[in-house]
Amino acid sequence: MPVLKAVFYLNFFRSVMMKRIIFLLIILLVPGSFFLYEVYSQERKGQVSIVQDARLEELLKRHASINEKKEGIPGYRIRIFSQSGQNARNNANETSAKFYEKYPEIKTHLDYDPPNFKVYVGDFRTRSEALKTMMKIRKDYPHAFIVSTTIDFPPLD
């Protein structure tokens, strides 16, 4: 019986000692790893390395070349004038000039879609933007309406 007690105590002592050793190793190694991380991150400050598939670069170039050919983006304009006939061009130019005098902050666009001359105003990304402006000009142009079309690229600030 005393031999069993000795074996039991020996096993118990070993397990307690192992737990203490593991605990001490954790306490000693964790702060050291933070220190190493700090040193490593200071050495690589300001450097970014990107690892990507070579086909991704080819896709980006193809996307850019397709977009270079585009003359605008999808959006909305407000049509304030449309007419065909002998004086349609002059009337469209007059309408455009009068609109610009009254609303100089809104860009006008003259378009010829045979046989009609049309005057559009604004370059709006969303229908709600176009609706706000249409409500503002509605008293001067009661027959104006919103048209979905390709608009000019917005200016880069």
C-alpha cells in the first residue's frame, strides 16, 4: 500500500509541476512575442506587398480599356423641349439659352434625334436628384419630364 501512495504522489507531483512549467512558459513567452511583433512591425513600416494572380491585372486592364470607350455613365436628364420642323433648331437653341439664363448652375444639352431637336437639362445619377430639379423648374417648363439616358462623367474634384 505505501508503494501505491508513493506512485500516486509522484504522479500528482509531476502533473502539478507540468502545469506550473507550462504556466511559467506562457508568462515568459507571451510578452516576448509582443516585443518581437513590435520590432517586426516597425521594420516594415510603410511597405505593403500585394500578392495576386497575374490574370487579375489583365482583367483590370481590359475593364479600363472598355470604360475608356464609354462617353458617359447611366443616369437621368430632364427633357424640356422637343420639336421637329423648319424652325426646330432655332427654337431649341432659344429654349436652351433662356434656360441657361434662368438656371446657370444646370447644364443644358441640345440633341438632334431625326427629325426632332430636343433640349435636355442636368446630369443626374439618381432619379430622385432629377425629380428635385424638375420640381424646381416645373413652373417655367410645365411639360418637362425625366428621361433615363447616358450622362456625362461627373467632374473630378
